[in-house]
Amino acid sequence: MTPQIREIRIYPDARVGLRRGTLVVLRDGHGMTGIGEASPLAGHSPETLETANSVLKRFDLALLPPPIPAPRWEATLLTSLQRVADESPAAAMALETAWIDLAAQQAGLPFASFLSGEMASGARVPVNVLVNSLDQESSLHRIKHALSAGITTVKLKAADIHNVQVTLGMIASIRREWDDAVSIRVDANGAWPLDLAVPVLKKLADWGVEYCEQPVPRGELRMLSPSPVPLAADESLTDMKELEAFLGIPAERVNAYLRGLATPEDVLKAAPESFSPPVKVFVLKPMVLGGILRSRKFARIAAERGIRSTVTHLFDGATAFAAYAELAVSLQPPPLACGLFPHDATAAGTVDDSHFDGSCVRSTHQPGLGVNRGAILDAAIDR
């Protein structure tokens, strides 16, 4: 294999403006190409794009296994990328995605089918629509448009607890307009003070909210249990102490499992049989967690402990979006409605009906990621 690193433009939304990412390109001796994306997001990722690029440039490609479905290929790939993941989760995501894309093409399988070992071509997972505006009229219009497309789950951003009454008013309007036909989630981005979060959670419970995502900062989420409304962990998934509390399993065992050094059976030996998880949902962001394989491991161990999962993007580009869609349809049990509604960041290689049908993401019918690699490479800034 020969590697190449390309710079790409990413447009997360008009308010953020131009954002850059990195495309990793792996080619085998026959000219077949696998691609992966590193696009850390400031304020959400633990590293910068500069750090990710530095890690990618220093990586010894000889550490990667041949891109073939050999026995225990997942553990071998995870081990080869462990140091990368420790320094830059986004760099690990890019290298891993490119490797799996190339290996899946060589095997003649869609990305999701290669991951799961089952034919997942055409499998579908519903998405939620994100509402991030304080303007109730425009938000309700967006929800109405989503419903007409078949989307029935709405995620409301509510990072400012001092504006929580606006969020509660929005929920009331949604319930008046559509009653229980819409499932409502609230995402606080870890911004609520611990002492103010509990009374707000009680009000959300009164409205039948599906769950509240990361109401308090990383390191504090477990302190809210028991909660009047189901809790979802996002930023807290990178805190091993919190992860230990969520799963009821010693942190060192969980860490060994996520690194590919232990099986689920080994890890669960240390788990108490009687256990009520303090959070009910894991929000999987592969660009932050260190890749697709680690995200699958999070989902599997969560399911063993009675915790559901959902997959969401980081306003990344088209290559990452395709990988997330393939991840979502590869999971068993299937995830909850995912935060994978297409957005402006898909400027290069725009998401089309190969991965999104208006209300669901689905697996491609083509080998590998099923994206237009030529268009994505042509759109690279340094072509």
C-alpha cells in the first residue's frame, strides 16, 4: 500500500464558515483506492487538525496489516493504530476508514457488511432532525418539513440553561402540534451547572422527552443518577471513570476491551449481574472516539449492559458521513434514530441516495464506502 494525505474543505454551516479536514488515501498494488477522513472540530475534539496531520505524517504505514479479512483482523488493526488513537482519535479514524474501505472493496463487500460479517446492503436506520434555532416559527417549519419526509425524531439544542424556557416552550409547541407523533430529544452539550440541571430534567420528564444528552460537563454526568428523564452520554464517553460507572465494569477492563486486548466475554466476567445503568444511551461520535471499530465496541458492550446507542456526525465531510452511515447499519441491535441528517459539510462528494433516502441512512450497494472517490479526490485543495 502507498499512502497519501490530501487537504479538503469542509463547510459545517454558514455561521462557522470554512473549515478544513484531511483525506487519507491508501492505494494497493493494483491501483485500488481506499479513503478516510480526519476532521476534528474545535470545542468538541480533543485535538486540532494540525495535531492530526502531524500524527498522520509520522505514522509508519508498515504497521498496518494487509487489507484482507484475515482472522482477528479487527484486533490486529486496532492494535496497529493504538498509539495513533491515543494522540489523535481523528487520525486513527482516517487511517482505519481508508483501510476498511480498501479491504471491503477487495472482498467485494459493502463497508457495513465487511464490518458485521453479514450482508447489510440496503439496510436502513432512521435519522433525527436537528433544531438549533431560538426562532420558534422557523424551527417548527423545519420540523414540519422533516415530518413530511418521514422523520419522526427531533433533537433540540439547549446549551444555555438561562434560555431553557425557550426550549420548554418549543417542546410545548411540538406537543400541541403533533402530540406524541414526534419523539423529542434535548442536547445540552454539557453546559448546564450540576445544581441547576435536576429541576430542568424534571420539567423535561413531564413532557415525555426521550432523553437528555449530556446535560452537565464531562466527569459529572454519573452524579445525576437516578434521573427523572433518561440520560445520554456524549462527551462523558471519553472519561474512563464515568465509563466505569455507566457500565458497572472496572475501567482497566473496559480500556483493554476498547483497545482490542480483551473479548466482551472477558470483560463481562467482572460485571455484576444485577445492574441498572445510570445512563440509557451512548452517543457515538467516531471522530472523537478513535474510529469505527472502537465505536462498534462501545455499542456492543453498551448493549450487553442494557444501554442503547445512536451514531452522530461532527459536521464532517462526505467521506466521514458515509463511514458513519455504514457503521449505523452494521450495529446489532440496531441503533436509535441517528444524528446523521446530511448537512452543508458534504460539499465534496455530496451525500446522495446511496446513503440517504430522505428519512434514513442506509448501506451502499457498492463495495467499500460506496462514495464517488474521484469527485472527493478532485475536490481536494492540494490536488
